[in-house]
Amino acid sequence: MKYLPGDLPPRSTVWRDLDQRRHDGTLDRIHDLLRTKVRTRE
């Protein structure tokens, strides 16, 4: 995350947002949804 594009917020903000989404289960739900879509497509 050291080399984020310039159009994103500061690294600390991005990290905090990612950490929050990891802890509240958002990333798991996204992962599960994408896995279901890929398997359905196959």
C-alpha cells in the first residue's frame, strides 16, 4: 500500500477503511459473492 495512486486518499485513510471492512465482514461477503458468481458461470 506504499505506492497508492495519487487520486486515492492518504494511505492511513485507505488502510483504516480496509481494516474496518475486514473486521465488519464486508470483504468476506464480497469474496463469497464473487466466488458464487464464478462457480455459477463455470
